[in-house]
Amino acid sequence: MLVKVFGSAVYGVDAITITIEVDTPGGQIGVFIVGLPDSAVKESTDRVISAILNNGFERPRGRIVINMAPADIKKAGAAYDLPIALGMLAAGGQLRAEQLNEYVIMGELSLDGSIKAIKGALPIAIQTRAEKFKGLFVPKDNAREAALVNNLDVYGVEKISEVVDFFNGNGDLKPVKVNTREEFFDAQTHFEIDFNDVKGQENVKRALEIAAAGGHNAILIGPPGAGKTMLAKRLPTILPPLSLQEALETTKIHSVAGKLPSNTSLVAQRPFRSPHHTISDVALVGGGGMPQPGEISLAHNGVLFLDELPEFKRTVLEVMRQPMEERRVSISRARLSIDFPASFMLIASMNPCPCGYFNHPEKECSCSSITVQRYLNKISGPLLDRIDLHMEVTPVPFSELSSQKSSEPSSAVRERVIRARDIQAKRYEANPGIYCNAQMSSKMLKEVCVISAVGHNLLKTAMDRLNLSARAYDRILKVSRTIADLDASDDIRPEHLAEAIQYRSLDREGWGG
């Protein structure tokens, strides 16, 4: 008897429907899987048969041929266990097959028949609805995630027997319902940390506010214990809340990577990724035999924080250059090429020298000028050019540390950032894919960043004295446009340009020069 069951394969952040055909043609006894399965799929027969026997069903007899179509796409992972098991039971007459073709079914089986979580439930649900299937069966741990997709019946199951009972008309499974909007908006403003936890550092807070308002990259340079990491971790608390579309994009990426907590429906807050400096270039940008998203994609619509930047391998830092410009990363392999989104804010921190006290107001640096220069040269010029704001973080005096005076909370800063982003949203509404000043193209600079003759002379002087590149020139204009937006100014005034120029610390003499 020939039976068809439908599953799904995830490639990049999208899914492709897979047809699993199970037939019992007779002949040599055994189970034969064809259609480009990987080792995990080939090994599924032993898991599936044990799960079938341990749940009171009969072992399939005779020759069983399982074809996974389309045959030119590699099928990877253990998530095909459940549809294969149901196909075997249906082909053996133990399960009614009339409704099987109306559902997509995915799940990894344990030997006792329990169903384990899978990766990519959200893109699978989106594709299931797009192809007009009636419903989707996924493990219970993935049900809330998949149920984000409306107009689709999503069933969360824990045992294979529940699915068999459903198709045999004996079960009482109900679709999972999730109030997406209510859960999403409730979770958006709940932060455990706040900007008012940071004593002093008002100039750095101002710079981070500008970075948040325009989506700019930033680097914090200062001695150990000055508060660089503390400040960076609080940046998401002043970023604008995710839109529902951004949240869905972010959730898809985390779903594909298997990074969503169990029973989670939607990523409601902007991601903050902080990889260790021993990370490899593949782990950072993504890749592998079956390409998976890396840290830069997991930080999509959020913040990628690289602490102790010079300690990262040079090759790791250099592979970020193209994704930072194009806001996506392309992973190419012999059989396929996959694009992952990577629109993130880069926030980096570093000590000014190996001992950490170069340019310190009180402690003496023990490093030679050559050592300092060698340390700073670990960060290439092209990478620094792509970082809009360079901020010096100086130690906070005891009088400020011990002060009981409360500083400005994140909520107040966030309101100003949101107002500035609203101005930018209106400005770029005719330009799809551009939402903030940091994303504007060089061509748009001429229209958006018009400066006066005084401002032109100021910028020319800065370019000559600091020997800035053309990319640094663009960055200064973009930052000054953001500062003007925070002031609700239509024009970029000389003071806006002057403030943007001062955020180029590493271009000035005195930094290892």
C-alpha cells in the first residue's frame, strides 16, 4: 500500500515541503530510505520501529521503501521520525490515511514514543500555511512558536499514540491558541537592568543614545572597570521596541538555530549577543555542512557586543566587514547558497593598551609606544572606518560612585530615541529596507545630509587634520544627521557636525600615534 505523508525541510530561514512516500512493494525484507537522506535520517528506522513497538503497535512486516521528495534536496536531522513512523503505520493498515495529506507532520521520536523538540518550527508553520495545508503537528515544546501563524491549526503532541488516535478518530486533540499581540506587547518593556544603574559617564550615555537613535555602530575605549560592559549591556533598554514584523524575522532566525527557549512563542525584545573572543569565523557569520545562522544573524534587529575586541582573531573580525555594509551574509556551498539577514548594531569595547592604562588620568601605563601601537593595530583601519562612534570611557570618581542621586532612567532616553526614529521612518518611507540613518546609501547622503558653508569648512578641516577616509566622511554625516533628528532639527547645524566629529577618538593623534 502506498501512503504519502508531508514533512518540511528548513534551508536558511525558509522551509520547503517534503513529501514522504511509504510503500510496501514486497521483496527483500527491510526498510530502505531513498531521496538523499543524511545519516540521522537513515538511522531513524531503528528509533521508529522501537517507538512503534513500545506503544503497542505491530512491527511493519516485509519490505518497506521510503522515498523523500524532492530527491535532489538533502534531508537532514531526526525531525522526520514522526512522519516516517506514521507512514509505516498507515502503509501497514494500523492508521487511517484519508486525512494524512491535509497536514504537515514533524517531530523527533524517542524509543518510548515520546516526541522531542525540533528546530525551525516557525518557518515550517509559515510554509505550511502558504501551501494551504489544514494543519501542522509539531512537538508540544514547539507548539506555541508555530501557533504564531494564524489561519492554521497547530497541534502540539507529546506521544506518537496521540497522533495515531487523532487520525483514527479516537483522540481529542485541540489546536494550540496564542494571543500573539497581547504576549508580544506585554513583554516588550520588561527589563531587569536600566541606564540609571550607571553612575556618571554622561558623555558615553549621550553617545549611546545617538547610536540607538540612528542605528550606528560604536566602540568604547577605556581602562578596566570603567563601565564599558555595563553600559553596552544596557543599550537594548533604550532601543525602540521591535515591530511585530521585526519580531517574526528575529524569531525565525532563532528558531532555525534552535536558540528559542521551550514553550516560547515570540522574541519580544531586541537580541543582545555577546560571543566570547575565542569564537571562530564560521560561528560568527554562520556556515557548516548544512548552513546555520551565526552570531551576526542571531543579533539581527538587535545588538552584537564584542567585548575585548583586540583579543578576537583578526580573521574573525575581517569577515564582518561585508555583512556590516550589506546587512546580510551569503553562505555558499557546492550544492546551495543561502542568505541570512544580519542587520545588527555592532558595539565593541577594548582597553587602550595591553596593561589597560594608556591615557589614564591617574595610573601610569607600563606599555611602550610600540606595544600600544601594535595592540591598536589588531583592529584594522577598514573595520574602524565602519564604526561610526569612538568613545573614550574614563574612570568614574568616587564622589559620583557614592552619590545617591538618581540618573536618567532608560525609559526617558528611549522616548527621545523613538521620536528620532519616527522622524527617520517618515524620511525613508519611500525607500524599502531603510529604517534609520545608519542604513542610508551614499547616494541618499546628498539629499538627506545637506550642510551649510560653515559646516562644510568645519568638516574639511577635520578631514585634513585627522586624515579621514571617504567612508569616515560618510559616517560623520550620518551621525550628524542623527544628532539633528534628536534635536528635531530639519537642518544639520555646525554644532551637530562638531559633536559627530568628536566621536572619532581613534582617528586622533595621541592614540598610539
